[in-house]
Amino acid sequence: MKQFKLENGLTLVVVPKNNQGNVTVSVSVGVGHNNETVETLGLCALYESVLLKQAFGIQAMYGGTITTFITDTEVGMLEQVFDEMAKLIVCPNLDQELVDVAAADIVRHTKDMAPLVRRQLKLLYKHTAYANDKIVWDTRSYINSVQGFKTKNLQKHHDRYYVGKNLVLEVSGGGIDCEEVLELADLYFGSIPAGKKNPAPKHFYTGGFAQIPAEQMQMLLFGWDVSDLSNVSEANVMMHMLRGRLERSFSGTDVAFGVKIAGYYGRRSLQISVQTQNTPLNQCIDVVTENVKRLKGTLASDRRLESSRNLAMAEKLFLFERPIEGAYEIGWQILGRGDMYSVQERISSTWKVTARDVQEIAQHIFARKLTLVAAANEPLYDYEDVCNKM
């Protein structure tokens, strides 16, 4: 992996690979939904939608503090892709008719998704874990806001955030010539004004409890803030160990569960999800809290530790083998942290994680305030009782 800096502050990352397959090109912008205010609610989504309506074969990934546009091509078509991507980033079409069409699509999608319990629970989790008194989000307010934007609003957004110091251009794949890529980057993106880097919003985590009615399927989402976590390797190993223990604990039931890092880039939480139709939710809470308590209180066996470390290393490698996720992670690391960590160093440090390290990181994370949201049609334990069980 090689990094370059253009004169306008744009960061270029080139990741040569041994394979001779397609080349991935992405542009990450340091702005997302967390930068919105009452006056700009929904503006990021609208701007992204407008851009994608004038681009063929380009995908987008959204986050609280970052947006990534990505596509792939053959090495011989690299300049053409740079040209197309530059038109999108440097001088997009922000005509009002196109803005209105994109707004109508967002409104239709919002109305379609609003009744879905899973969607409601995800929003409930976000607004419980990261409560923001400055913005009261609801479907009607969001729709009204999106419908009210004009070309001038999108142009102001573009001029503020789509600047050199707030952009990361990443190219990865086989057969890449670094010098050629650098020349193309300067040719097509060097004219962008330098501007200012948009600082990633400071983390604010509130935690707490919230509940909505369920339909047939009942769900739980547990969360703990890990936005400022530095010992990531230990946490990755601990999460794989927790997955294995929950799998054994829920064996023979209809419970589907997950353990992952959730939330927006720059605001991350360790999240445990539970979904069931027949198993009582309080029984599920008992299983989760018992396993959390076990992680905090006992040392893992050598065999369990080894398998968890292997899974954590494989997951890290797999992340950067997936072009979209890898590009998104690189963009966040540079725009959010200021630099990109070494993947090999992170993998090496994972191998050195001990059972004591896992226990200590579990004690550190699970001592933090809990977020618990539920889609339930049955009485649940009190929030304080759940916290005390761990």
C-alpha cells in the first residue's frame, strides 16, 4: 500500500495486488449524516442520490461521517473511469429537475421502509445510542426536509465538502502502475480546490433503553460504545469468542443472533442482535448476559483462544479482500483517524492476544453504559436489572 498527497491536499492510496483481475477505484468524502443539522436533515442522502442518478456502474456506501463512491474496471480502462469519477466528484449536474426526481425516490423509499419493524428497530437503536437533542428525527419531518432542498443547497454542500483536503482516492488491484495512477489522479482531480478537511464529529454516546411493539418476530439489540477503542485486536478476538459461546448457548432454539461492530464510521458500537419467534426474550437476555459475565470473569482455554484468534485474523484479511468494504475502511482510517494502520501489523498483533487480554478487554467494554432496544410484545426485565446481570 502506497500513499501520495496531491498539491491540493487530496490523499491517493494505491494498493497493488498480485491478481490480474479488475481494478477498483473509489473516492471517499469526509461527510455523512452526522454532519446534518435541523436545517440540512436528509441533505447528504439527497446529494448522494443525485450523484448516483448521473453515474453508471458506480455504487455508494454511506456512513455517519464518510461517504464512499466506488466502481471497478480493467487496467486498460483506468483513465476512462478516472474521467467518469472526476465528473461526478468535481462538477456534477445539480439541476433542480434532477434534484426533485431524487427527492421523490427518497420519499417513496422512506415511506416503504417506515412500517418495517426491523427498520424501526435499527433507527431506534441509533437514536438511543447516539441521542441528539438538536435533531428530532421522524418520518414526516425527514420527508418535508428532503422535499424542500434546492440546487443552491446542494451546491453549497458540494463546495464545502467535496474539496481536496477532504477526499481520499483509492485504487487497488493487479497490474497497477503507481506512477501512472499518480499522473491520472493529478490530471483529473488536481484542479479541485484544497478547501478544509471536515473533522470527524466528536463521539457522543448516551446508551439507554427503548422499546417498540413487535409483530410475529421479536428482536433485541444490545450495544456498547467502542468508538475510542485502541486495542482493537483484543476486541476482535473477544467478539469471535463471544460468537462461539452464543452459538452453543442458543443451540436447539429458533434464535438467530449476531455479534458485530455496528453504527456509523466514527461512531462504533459492539452490537449483539437477537431475533426469535418462539423463545421468550427474557430467556434470550439471560443467555447474553451470562455469556458476557463469563467473558469478564473467566479465562478462555488455549484451544478456544487459538480458534478465536484464527477467526479474527481471517476476518481482517477478508475485509480488505472485499473491494467495497476495504475502500470504505481505508477512507475512514485516513479521514477519521488521520492515517491508515498497517493490516499486517494488525494481524500480527492479533496472534499475540492472550486469554488475559480477552478478559481485560471484555471487562473494559462491558463496563460501559448499555444500549438495549427491543421489538417485543411481552414484559421485559427492567433496564437496570439487565445491567446488573452482567
